Amino acid sequence: MKKMFVMAMISGCLSIPLVALAQPAGGGDLTFTPQNAPPVVFSHNKHLKEQGLKCSGCHYQFFQMAQGSYKMDMGKITKGEFCGRCHSGRVSFDVQDPQNCSRCHQ
């Protein structure tokens, strides 16, 4: 009985990496609700699959994995923090151009 339990535990531990590999990448859509502005919908799919970015390109550099673990606002974004690291007109559209507001704010 003890031998069967040990074998089951070993099998379970060996299968954990396979289960982890099977998890889909991306965190779905996130909705942020800034004060005095329409909500912002962030699409992981658009950034990962359509733009070819990697999770590590943003996470733990500009964003933590837990939503709300940072205080993000347009003042910081326009100064190149958070989304502004790419959305400054150099890598992607410029958040400071008023014509681009609706690309994020919905």
C-alpha cells in the first residue's frame, strides 16, 4: 500500500510540468476603469498573437501579474511608463495623439 502511494506521488509530480505546458498563454482581456475617462480594454491576444510579443516583454518589467498591483494613470503613461514604454509613437501608436484615444478607451 505504501509502495503504491509513493508511486502515485512520483507519477503526479512528474506530470506537473506537462500540465503547466498545456496551459494557454495570455490573460484574456483586462478592463481598467480610470477616473474621468471611458474604460480601457487591454487585449492580451492582440499583443501576444497579433503583434508577436512575449509575456516577459511587459510582465515583471513594467507590469506585475496581479491586476491593480500598480497605480497607472495617463500622466505616467505619457511620460513613458507602463503602456507608454511602447505607445509613444516609436514602437506603436502615440497615446499623446488625441486621434488615438479611442484605440484604448472604449
